[in-house]
Amino acid sequence: MPSKRRLRWAAAPLGVAVAVALAGCTTTELNGYLPGFTDDGVQATDRTEMISGLWVNSWIVLLAVGVITWGLMGWAAIAYRRRRGQSGLPVQLRYNMPIEIFYTIVPFVLVIGFFAFTARDQAILETHWEDPDVSITAIGKQWAWDFQYNGEEEDNADAVWSMGVQAQPAPNGDIDQDALPTLYLPVDKTVTINLQSRDVIHSFWIIDFLYKKDMYIGRDNQWSFTPTREGTFAGKCAELCGEYHSMMLFNVKVVSEGEYEDYLASLESAGQTGDINDAYDRLQNLPGTGAPEGEGEN
Ligand SMILES: [Cu+2]
């Protein structure tokens, strides 16, 4: 059949064109413009590529459905438009079983598909390391963060910590990045963060890690991952938690294991050891009142 052969000849360059177009995509485009990937595609944690994959593939499927739907709508509107001299209602059609079955089954398959892939990825994201290299407790409070680096002891006698204050203005009016609470993480080590709150609901969001989790009173959340790339990453509270919610910022520094150990040693030599507990609740960090000396520096 000549038409089939012609189709095959048309398909070959089309396939090449698609392959070239995709090969020409930057990492940013391949990851759906999500943050957290370098130009050569190194992900920020071991789980971010999976998350961007779910995002991008969902968009491709939904856009395909959209294009087909919009195309059919446009075609129907043009092909069956009222022509000169026509009057009255067009022929009324109803109970077209094949079409009704089609538009019941297709959305059903789509919904099941989205559910299945989301449930699969969420199950992976919510799997926690049994024995993580690094165990950290992050505590949200109005309007900053405390980080406790847990040791081996049950009672956390060998833990070290840093307590933060809300964002402070730099002399030029920007946010003073050095004064932000900073969470240190060693690269390529398994990390589990326990998420707690001192007061209201906060949400612990590291933007480039493409995931966030709420912090509650009375129910600790957990987040497990492996940071895979050194660098400084921005974090913020993602749950409106009061007047200065927007100043509830922090930085994450993913560093080499040596630098991480040095940092923990610096906390220890500063005397910031032991368990952060309820005794530190309700710190008075109101902006403009001057943060407690020293607490914002680590
Ligand atoms: Cu908050």
C-alpha cells in the first residue's frame, strides 16, 4: 500500500525531529522548570529526579488530552457551524453508547494512572531509613527554626544544636543571609529529619529538594533522603503561621563529611549541647526587639 509506505517515510524524519528536539532540551526544560538541578542534571537529593519525573510526565499526558480535546472542540465548532440560510435547531443526537463508554473509560484510566504513579512515588518518599547516617530534629517556631543534631545517646546528652531567629535585615535592606538559621547536612549520607513544632502548624520546605512536610504539635513527622550535591539551598516555612511567617526562612548547607563534622564540633565547643526540649518554648524573637545574642549566629 503506497499510503502506508509514505506514512513510514514520514514517520522516520518525524522521529528524528522529536529525538533532536528532546536532545536539545536543557536540563531545566527536561525537569519541567523545577528548581534544584544543575545544568548537567545533578539532582539535589536522591529523590528529586523522581519527583520532577512525576511532574513532567503528568504534564505531558494532560497536555496531550488537552490538545486532543481543544482540537475536537475547534473542529466541531468550525465544521458544524451554522451556515447561511440555516435555521432552527440542528439534528439532536443522544445516547451514543460507544462515545459514552469512551468518555467514561478514558478519564477513569487517567485518574487510576495518576493515582497509581503518585501513590508509588509517595510511598518511596515516605519510606524512612532504618538506621540513617544522620538524625536531625528540626523544630519550627514562630518565626524561626531550631536544629538539633542527634548523637548516639538515648537521652540526647551528646546532641548538639543551633537555635535560630527570624530573618534579619542587612544594612542594604536585603535579608542578612548569614544571620539566617542554617541546617548543615553531609553530602551522600542518609538523612532522617524529625519535624516538630513548638507552637502552631509550620511546614518545612527546602525548595530545591522539591518536597515539604508539615510540623505539628503532638505528632512528629519525618522526612528521609540523601543529599547528593554540595551547595547552599533556601528553605522556608510553607504554612501561614502568623504575623511574621514570611520571615521564617533558613538555609541548608550541604557540605563534605569533614566540614559537617567540623561544624558539629564548633557547636559543641560553643556549649550548644544536649537536648533541645520544651524549656526553650516560646522564645521571644519578635522582629525589632533585637534577637538574643549569639543564638542567631549558628
Ligand atoms: Cu511557620
